[in-house]
Amino acid sequence: MITRRDFLKYVALSSATLLLGCAKKEVTPVTTPTAKPTYKAEFVLGYGKDHKLKGGKWGIGFFPKIHVLERLVEYDLKHDEYVPSLAKKWEVEKDGKIITFELNKGIKFSDGSEFNAEAVKFTVEWLKLNHPLGAETFESADVVDDYTVSINYKDAMFFNLAKMAEFHMSIMSPKSVKPEGDPKGEFVLPIGSGAFKVVDYKEEQYAIYAPNEFWYERFGIKPKFKRFVVKFIKDDDTRVMALKSGEVDAISDYVHGGSAYTPRNLLGPLKREGYNVFKRIIPLTWIIAFNYKKEPFNDVKMREAVDLAVNRDDVVKIFDNQVLPARTLFIEDAPGIKEAGVTYEYDPKKAKELVEEAGYSGAEVDMIVDKSQSDQILVCQLIQQQLKNIGLKVKLEVLESGAYKERRDSGEYDMRMYYIGGTDRRFYLRMYWRFYPGNKWSAYVSERTGELCKKILKEFDKEKRKRYLIEFYKAIHDEHGVVPLYFDIMTVVTSKNVDADYYSLFHYPNGIPFGEPLFYNVGVRA
């Protein structure tokens, strides 16, 4: 039986023969089948953070939360929609005080046990007892039937649904603890329904995973490795050297965002040397945060002056232009950003005039930065020079992480390097942590912005929520609450013999977009 492709070839060849006056006898081309590549049994990744597979205050690390566990829902930033994952659909009751989830059937955890409503109830109860975010979020969970569970939240708000896509709300098997299914039990190892299952782990050295055969069967694909080894290499430059020496097959950023990443100014050289560089822009914005409750930055004119003094094009040169200058509060895919129509400008002349008008010309201000964030130190040094040009003397203090956090939380600073947002799933969580009244990790809160943040996190209607977001962006801009500097990225760099592609690195097999890199489809050619 002739296929459509063969038919088109036949028609094309026949037409060519007629045009040549049948001068030559038609010859059917012979093609040699392309051999399928073979892959090494082991894939090795260099990574900057321990995976905490034995747990901790905030549970296991973010990498296993993404690869070993899954969530009831996922978040599509571009469309500002929560999409089904482990849950098939859900019903919101009492303005979000109760959300009832109908679960997908036929999903198994990596040990072969069944994912069901009891597993969700267990996870909710475990998080409530053992996790800071769970403790402030959940009241209880009720099993309606084997595949339906109602979750009761402490407050009635849209934010409850948003949290269910968060790293920390990932669902685990009741067998992850001993005694099995006891929320008060001892955490042993994470057992999830995601692409990987845990094989071995040595704190601060490595984690070893194997493919979860049930996950791969669910999506109809086959793994290209038998073992996935993650070596913990804290130093950024040392991870790059491990890639170049062949010690690891790839290096990746810490999926939390903002630290333990491949130095941005090395991405270009690595690409020119033949390494595969994949990068995805995420809604994580590095900013200058002010101590806006005391002089001089309790004066909006002084905050505006700093905003206008920053040349963002010079900032991104520090990163070899691998990141983008932040002329808006978040990337354009973030809900409401394009519609808000507000941008941050560079005008050093006006900035200097504002400093003089406010009476602070020649004043000294301090700026703190975390010593572990080497790129941000360079950014602060540049800002120090740019603010000198408008009449401000900046005393830059590079602090150890612990000292930085103490100064941040106590308010003993004038300015600091900070970040808002995160990977896509954290958009609303960081809205809460950075702009909601009363949080210790806030970047800026005024009466106007605080009330808008409350409305955003309460509103289920997407269009109404977008209108509040637009008002919020305008308010932050009008009040010059923070100074956006640049948009960060999430990267993966692989050796030349690694098969990987952008789509599968940043999407689930069913098309759900991911802000964090996924390694289910990578392989090292033998």
C-alpha cells in the first residue's frame, strides 16, 4: 500500500521525468536507515546545593521536589492559569476556604503504591505539622472518596490555589515516613510519583536517582539513562571546571533561583567552545530594596533619584548581556505587565536635581550585599559609582550570609541587593513574601500597595486579578518602592555529547511549562 509520502515522491519524480522528455529511466532512491543513538547508563550533573533528602525545616531540596514529587496543579505564567497535574479538576467553595480536588486515576508512586486521596490527606497533615508554609496554610483534609479530597485552609483566598503549585506543596507517598502514613512519624526518604526515584544519598556529596518506570510509562516515553547522579559542587567556577574536565555531563542552576548558578559571563565562552547552553528567562527580578521607614529613603524623591540614576544597560554588561535589563517590575509574560504600561527610565541629570532638592547632596548611605552572591557584589560596586555621580556617597558592606540576614531582618541598612519573584510557580508566593503587610522578608509595603496585594491574593477571577495587578505595578512605580535592575534566568549547560533540547528541559511531556529545568529526557551518547 502506497503511503502519502511515497505518493508525493512518485508525483515529483514523474513530473521531473516528463520535463526531461523521458530521457532517463526513473530510479528509486535507496535510503539507509539512521541508527538510533546508544546512551551511557549514567548521567552526571554538577549542582550547587545539597538535596536534603533526609529532610529539614523546609523539607527536602527543590531539585527532588521537582523530579521525585509532583503537585496537584501547575502554573502557566503566560496565561495566569493553574492547570491540572495530579488533580484532574477542582471546585472552590466558601471563597477559597475549601478546595475540593478530583484526582487523576491510575497514577502510581515509584514504589508501585497507588496515588489517591489518602496520600493527599497524609501530605497535607504532614505539612501542617512539619513545615512552616504548611502550618500557616492548612486546617485539615477530608477524604470524600478514593479519588476526591477536600482541603480546608486557614484563610479564604485565591492564594490557597496558587500555593498548591509551590515546591513545598508537592505530594508524597505515606510510605515516606515511619510508621507509614503517620503525619507525626519520622521522615525517611521521599517517595513520589515524579520522573525520578531515590537510590542513594550522601549529605553534601551526592544524590543518586533512577528513572521511575511508572512515570515514564504514564507519559509513553523511555529514559536515556539508568542512573542519574548529582554531584554537589558548591563553588560556581569549580562546577564549570568539572564540566570542562568531563567529571560531569552537565551543570545546572539551583532551581530555587537567585544563587548557586553558572556564572553568567561564562555562558558565552562555553557556547563558543561547543557546549550546549540552554537558558530560560524567569519572573525573578533583582532589585534595590530600601529601608523606606527612615531617612533618607523615607522620602519618595530620594527613592526616585536612585531609580533614575541606575543605568540598567551597564548593569547587564556585568553578566555579558546574558540577562535582560529590568525596565518593568517583572518580565513581560507576567500577568498585567504589558497592560500596565509603566517603565523605569535612566535620567541621571534629573536624579541629581532630586537629590539636591531633597537636601541630601554629599550624604553618605550604606548598602549591604551577601558575600556569597559574587555577581551581585559587582552590581553593587557599579551602583556605588552611579550614585556617586548624583551626589550620594555609598558605603558598600559585603557581609557573610548570616550577618546579611541579621541586618536585613533588623532593618539596619539604607539599601540592599534583593530579589522579588522567582521561577514561574513562585510568582504569587513571592508577591506575598515581598509585598504583603507584616512579612519579615518584605521589599516594600505602603498602605496603597499593601491593600492591592491583599486584593490580588484574594481574587479568583483572573480578569479582576489582572486589574489589581496593573494598579499594583503602577503604585510601586509611582512610589518608587523598589528599583528593578535585571531579570534573571535559569540555565543548563551540557557537554557536546549530551542529547538535550530546550522544550523537554522546560516542559513536561504533556506540554505544561516549567520554570525549572527537568532532566527526564537527557542522555549521554556512548
